[in-house]
Amino acid sequence: MQTAYLPPDPPTGHGPHLYALQIFAFYRKLDFDHPPGRKAVVEAMIGHVLAEAWSAHTSGSERAEGCPAG
């Protein structure tokens, strides 16, 4: 798992790409001794999720079919 955010970056001229994000809010900070893998993050989340939301958008030269504007 990476420790830095990398924004969506579809290949030039490849058309639109649909991105889906799942966002979580926690009751407390999740602490790790080292950068965790996905399994460790999911296990640490259990019992500490305050809220969650989904977001979907397209990135690229054209909007993906079925994806709302904005």
C-alpha cells in the first residue's frame, strides 16, 4: 500500500476511465508501526467506522457512458 496519494491519471488518448472511491470516517486514528497492507487496514477498521460514503467520477477526454456530469 502506498503512503502517498496519486491522482487518477488515465493514459493519454485512451478515452474515459471510471474511478470509484470509498471514503471512511473513523472514531479514532488508526495507528500502525509501519505502512500497512490492505488486510491490516481492513482489520484495524473493524468497530471504528463512524460513517462511509462512495464517490464515482470519470477522468479522461470523454465522459464514460452512464456516469453523471459533474
